[in-house]
Amino acid sequence: MTPTTLSQAATAPAGGWMISSDSHIVEPPDLWTARVSRGLVDRAPRVVSQDDGDWWFVDGRKTMSFVGIQAGARFAKDPDKLVTSARFEDVRAAAYDPQRYLAENEEDGVWGSVLYPSEGLVIFSVPNTEVVSAAMRAYNDWIAEFCSRDPSRLKGIAMVNVDEIDAAVAELERVGRMGLAGALVTVKPPPWAPFHSRVYEPFWAAAQDLGLPISLHVATDRGDPRGGDAAFTLDVKHVPPSVFINKDYQVRQALADLILEGVFERYPRLRVGSVEHELAWIPFFLDQMDYTYTDRPARGDWYRFRERGVLPSEFWHRNCFASFQEDATGVRLRDVIGVGAITWGSDYPHTESTFPRSREIVRGFLAGVPAEEARAIVAGNAARLYGFELPGAG
């Protein structure tokens, strides 16, 4: 499809256009039932209407209802008035219509968006490998079609199941040919296959060669395919607040595995990033990696970098990035994190998103930040990472 002409004459908002490095779509009810094989259609994500809303079921398990219905409501309602279930008809049309998506985000000062799934995040929790892989392939086809409305402004992130590495590499190559801008893998692989395992080497190599950044998004813990049905424990009606407060736990473990076991040393052009875990944990994480590497006695066969004197934190600065939403503390610590590693995202259209007050919120946490650094955080870094071109740039 030809790029949209909706906004070609639009004027940039004060401070310039922003790029959201973490936005979402809301999947229509027939996304999977229309695309997976007949043999898996009853196990793939499908919608069941119940008294309190429309709910997604995956492989026989109830997961979550529709989100994307309350963007901006957090600014107008008390938290106890916000809902966690709804009907698809309540979802804002822009969440699944690309032209409206562009228009609504443009009103919020966002020129381009990096797109992640909503219900798709839940699929990682499903233990069955066949169901997960089929559902992810179907989603990747759909998001590629969505982004084709204007691939210069809509950058889809594919979902890739890494249970079977040869299949994962093949899917990574396929989505690369389709024009998707990166890949999302589980933030918490099964305990018998942590990311420092050499089984993943072909995948890291392929991601490097294809130039596809790898994302570790919050809430993508992998259901253990060896654990069976019991591994799938999602219950969105009963989520303790500690889960949200400590959401950076899994990504710290994943990144520490990648850095301390030499993955980035072997694949120096590989980019892997934290998405929606915010920022302020990073300085302490970097300090603890360096301290552990230099001052603690080795317990077992600890990996040592080939070049003497290199610190783990150096691989963070070269290979890693972090997408955040509204972490003023993290922004103040940007000199330790590295300005070039930080990208902002609105989380549109989820309830906790900054939409439609993104410009106001961004101005708040960027107060006092030099203009060049501010532009890098809200637009420039994401543009380089994902291949956006802002209007008037260059």
C-alpha cells in the first residue's frame, strides 16, 4: 500500500516530533482464527464473550480481556474506576486501524511508533511450543500488513518463539524479508535454557547479520514447554502490586546472562534492549556487574572476556538500549546509563500510557536536560535504531 498522505503537511509540535519506541496495537478478534491452521484454530487465541466482557482464550485458558479502551482515562478517573475487562466494540478504532493510529498519535506529538502486541504478549506464557509458534507467525503476518499502510512511520516488532532455534532463525529471516523492524523474544526463558546457553548462538548470529534489534518486553515470561499446563498461571484479575513494582527483575537476569557470558563479545553488532522496565535500576545493575566481575572470587567456570581490562558495563553501552515511559529519576541518571541507550515510548493505547498528554509529561521529565540530549531521548535514538526519518531531518 502507498504511504499515508494524512499528515504530510502537518506542522511539528513545539519541541519537535517524537518517536514512541514502545507502542501497542490491539488485536482484532479474528486475527488468529482467520490465520492459523484448522488443526490449531481452537487452541490459538480466540475471543469468548462472557458476562463481564470479551475474553481471550489461548489453548483452553482464559487470559485477558480487551485493553486499549481507556487511553487517557488515568488522567480523568480514580484508579478504582478504571476497568480490566471490556468488549471489543469498546476498543478505540485507532488501536487496530493504521490510518487512525497515525492520526491519533500525531495529535499527541508522535510522528512514528514502534509497535508491540497486546494479547500477543500473553502468548509467551503458553507452554505448548506448536501453539505459540503458530500464533506468533500469524501475528507477524498481520502486523506486517498493518505497518504496510506507512512503513516509514509504523515499525512492527515480530514475535519469535525461541523454543526451537532452527525454527526461530527461520522466522527471524522471514520477518526480516517482510520488513519488520525487530523481534520480541521472551524476557524469561525456561530455567533449563537460560540466555547464556550456547543453544541460542545461531539466533544471536542471525539477528546481528539481519540488523534486527531484539526486544525484551515486560510481561513476556515463557511458560515452560517441559512443565505442561501447570506452567501457565496467568490470572489478570488477581495480579499483586509487587509484580508491577519489581517488573525489572527478569530483564536484569536476561541482560546479565547475555553480557557476562560473552554473547555481545561474540556478536559485537547485536542489539538487545529492555522495553517497559523503565530506567532507574540500570546504574546499580551496571555497577553490580562490574563489581562482581572484578572483585568477587569466581564460583565455578565464570566467563572472562578476551580483552583484559574490559568491563561488563562496556557491553551495555555498546550493545544495549532501554525504552522507558516516564521515569524522571532515570533521566537524571542518564550520564551513567548513557544518553545514546535511552528511548522514550508512550505505551499507547494502554491505560497506563502517556496519551494524550505525552508532550506535557515529556516536557516535565526533560526539564533541564540539554536540547541535544532531549532530542536523542525522545526521537533521535529510536530513529537510528529502527530506521525512522523525521520530517525535515537532514
